[in-house]
Amino acid sequence: MTVTTLVSAYLVLVGLLAGSFVNLAADRVPRGESIMRPRSHCRACGRVLNLVDLLPVAGYVIRYGRCASCGTSIGIYSPLLEFVCGASMLTSILWLGLWPGAIVGLALIAGLGAAVVGLAIARRSALRARA
Ligand SMILES: [Zn+2]
């Protein structure tokens, strides 16, 4: 395995984790909550998520898409967004090489993240206006 392969794998992992962060931001920012505290938890039962829960995509598969404590459905959009972010990085690197692929991948993820959080804010505002 070459150094380039290792660095590429690391960057894809960073992409997956960035997707996980976008999920958190899209959930919390529209509610006016902090993206730092409290630690990630189930909205239904309050259980703090552990390492397995937080694994991008794999955590969803391992938990069958449900909270390990209360069984509340996580929803397919969380792992889907994580996958898309990881795939954006992988595709960029495969297409353009490590450089500038990594930068293009990060830019794609940042743009996607901004769009997803923006849509979540707009959706929340629309729901509030209707209520
Ligand atoms: Zn729960």
C-alpha cells in the first residue's frame, strides 16, 4: 500500500466524518442550539451516542437504523449524507489525484454542507410560519 493510498483513505474518512458533522449542524443550527455541546445524543431518549453510534454509515448499519436504547428510527438521510460526503472526496481524488482532488473534495463537501444546513433553516422557518 502506497502513502498516496493511505492519505486518500484518510481523506475519505475525513469526508465521512464531515458528513456526520453536517447532519449534526443541520439538526441543531435551525433550532438555535450549540454545535459543540451537549455531546451527540438521541433526541427521543437522551442517550449519549457512543463510538459505534457515531461511525459514519457503519453505525447506522450496525444499529439497523435505530437508537440502541429506545429504538427510535434514525432516518435514512443521515447515513445517506455521510455516504455522499465520503463519495465526493473519493471521486474527486480518483478523478483529479490527491492534488487538487482533496481540495475539490473538501470544497464539494463544504458547499453541500452549507446547502443542507441552509435548507434545514429554511424548512424550520417555513414550519414556524405555518404554525
Ligand atoms: Zn433513543
